[in-house]
Amino acid sequence: QSALTQPPSASGSPGQSVTISCTGTSSDVGGYKYVSWYQHHPGKAPKLMIYEVSERPSGVPDRFSGSKSGSTASLTVSGLQAEDEADYYCSSYTGNNNFVFGTGTKVTVL
Amino acid sequence: QVQLQESGPGLVKPSETLSLTCTVSGYSISSGYCWGWIRQPPGKGLEWIGSIYHSGSTYYSPSLKSRVTISVDTSKNQFSLKLSSVTAADTAVYYCARAYFDWSLWGQGTLVTVSS
């Protein structure tokens, strides 16, 4: 199974929005509702931000939202804040209890 | 509060076996969920290595399957990773984590360097 494809980088000014794409196939992103997104600050443990395409865990700001169309999922961060600067990874269930992660996107707050 | 903590050698020689343990506190592994290992090589992205379920069933990444073994010790509330025949390409931060269909809880990670 190949890694899901994400843009290497994305950026925005404080208060703006940024959207990150995550492209897979019908065998992963397109085939299941189990797409999740993780925020990763260097040296820390990744943090779950979105699960099941668009659900937010308790405590995650509603500035973070997820969606999916076909085999491409997206994460949108609205009202960018300095603390949102991090690496973001998508992940998808691929069937048979297997998982795959995305290539990662570095979000910079200008 | 459920916590996961990785432990094991930080340096492994090429061709040897990497062994890590994840100790879970605040929740009994045998009660449910999927427990897995994920790694991040320096400057690269996250890679799912494999998972073990509370039933004991294991599932591995196709690219690592021939070298990976994940096991569980319910008496110690731990699960472990063994990766054989390591090379420099296996140098990474290794995380243990808990999942349903998403990885909701992670350990802090441990750096394992493969070098002679």
C-alpha cells in the first residue's frame, strides 16, 4: 500500500484559512469513512484532530474541519493561529485491519 | 487517564533485532481496542508498522511483514515490537498508540538509531 499523497507545504496569515488535501484510492480514502487527521509538533506525540472524515474529538477547536470527496480528503484550518503551525498527517483505514498514513504537510503561519 | 510509554534500547546494530515495549497505564489492554506501532524516520513521514488487537490477532504493514512481530503480555499490560534484520533505514522515532479506526492516543515516542 502506498502512502496517501499530501502537499509538502501550506501557509497562511493569522486569521486566514488553509486547506490540506489527502489523495488516495478507492482502496483506502475512497472506500471507507475512517479517514483521520493528526497534528504533529516536532518532538511531541501526534494529536488526533479529526476522525471519521469530519468528526472532532473533544477539546479540538471547531476551527478544524474535515471533508471528503471521492478518494480525496481535506482538512481545513480556519482562523489560523500561531500554535497551528505544525506538520499535519492524514490516515486511512485500508481494510483487513491495515492502515496507511499520508506523506505529511508542513503548515506555516506567516 | 490512559497513558502509553515506549521503552527499549536507543541503539541497535545493523542486522540485529530491534525490540521495544509499550507499557499501558490506566486501561487494560485485554479490554479492547487496537494497539499498534508507528514510526517516523528522520525528516520523513509517519509509517504504520502493525497492530495487535485485544484478541491477540496481529496485522502488519505489507512492506515490513517479513521482519515484524508484535505481541502482547496482558499480565504486564504491555505490548511489544520486534523488527529483525535492521538497517540504517530503520532508524526512526517509534511510537506506540491506541486505535479504534483512528489513532486517538499516542506515546511520546522513542528514537532508535541503527548503527555499528
